Amino acid sequence: MKFLNRFILGSLVLALALSLCAGTADAASKKSKKSTKKESKKKKEAKKEARHEAASPKKFVLGTNTMGRAGLFYGDSSEVAETGKWEGALHVTYSSPASGFSNFSVPLGVHLGVAENFELSGALVLNAMSSPDITLPILGTIAGGTSTTLGVDLGGKYRIVGKASGMAFSLGGDILMTDGYAVLTPRGTITYLTEGGLYLNGDFGVHISDPTTYVSFDAGVGVPFSSKFAGIVEIGANQLGDAGSVLGGGIRAGLGENAKLQAMLGIPLNGGGVQIGAGVILASN
């Protein structure tokens, strides 16, 4: 009888042990399957994200205008430098505003982020104007020659993020001082990046000086051909000064994270010869 009791007790213990082992193995198996499912889900999400990035529109190559401020070739844009970072540019341009006249311009400019959505900018502009001899009735011949001027431009801009995705605005301005002559320009911009990757930009300014005050307007579009190469087309009313409207176009190419090259061709809309130019853009890390 004792033997039978011991046999039954042992059997119960063995059955309980086997049940516990089976439960543990089943739990481990379920945990392993769950972990495998999670890993599979993560891989699927990663593949989906990679496909989305590959299918996403190309990004426009951001850069500066000839004055070293964020923009296309002539107009400012709504972009600003990040706090503590800078971006600058050196350009060389040539134009012939009238028959026999020529003008070389070498602007060197930079913009610096000093606070969130706020930046300061500055530029030096070297201009060399060459003029031919002119013969006038009574006055006779007036000798031509070359005159050189150095201008200083100082400004600032605040960026406002729009409610619509891809839209931004900016408010700011600058003052250009050349040989005791100053032009104060408050300006505003609007920039919109479309879902297709096009970069649309508008710039409106009021140029206040003595004795002439005039307004300027610029509308442009940037077309990304790849992540490192883009085309730009602009039309600007008085962007080259009073009665200096221009239709321009050109290319911008990225050489890496912090360097870009651009070249442009401008056709004056108020008479005169073409404007050609090229520049290099550098930025901090």
C-alpha cells in the first residue's frame, strides 16, 4: 500500500514537472515568435521608409544671392542661417548698362544666425565703372575713364514659418552706403516649397534715398534636377537699381555639404547689354 501511495505521489510530481517545463517552453516559443514578428515589422518599416525617401521629390539646392544673403540670384528668400552658423559668397559680375559703358562688380557678403529665425548680414561691394569719351554740342568732348567705388551693405531679417506646409515669410531690410550716398531698403519675402520640389520665391522692397525713392519686386523659381544641381529663373523689377529691371537665369551646383558654385546670365529689360556672373558659396559646419 505504501508502495502504491509513493508511486502515485511520484507520478503526480513528475506530471507537474513536465507540465511546468512544457509551459515554460511554450512561453519561450511565443516570446521568440513575438520578437521575430517585431524584427520583421521593423525591417518592413525600414524598407518602406527607404522606398519613400527614394520616391520623394528632389531637394532644391539652397544658397545665396550676389549680396551673400539667402536667396536666388537677385532677390532675397525667407531662409535664415541657423543660430551660430554663417553662410557667405563671393561673386564677380559684368554688365554693359549702355553703349560703350561697362561695369565690373565684386560683392563679398555673409549672413549669420544670431538667434532662432533671426540673422544679421553684411557685404562689401567693389564697383569699377568704365565710360567712353562723349561728344556733346557746345560742351564738346567729355573724356571718359574708369571710376571705382566701395559700398558697404548692412542688414537683418526675421523668418516667420507659415501655417501651410513648405511656406515661410521674412521681414527685414538693409542699408547700402557708397561714397556718402545711402539707400535704406525695408523688404519682405515669401517662399514656398511645393510637393514636387519646386522652390517658389518672391521679394518686395522699398528703396528710400535722397532724391529718389522707388520700389522693387522679384519673382523666381528654383528647379531641382538632382540633390546637387538646380536651375534658377528670375524676373526682377528694379533689382539692379532704379530702372534696372532684369530677366535672369542660371545654375547652382553643390560641391559638398558646405560649398556651392553658381553662374548666371541676366538680360536687362530697360536696355543695355547682358549681365553675366559667377560665384562661390561657403558655409560653416
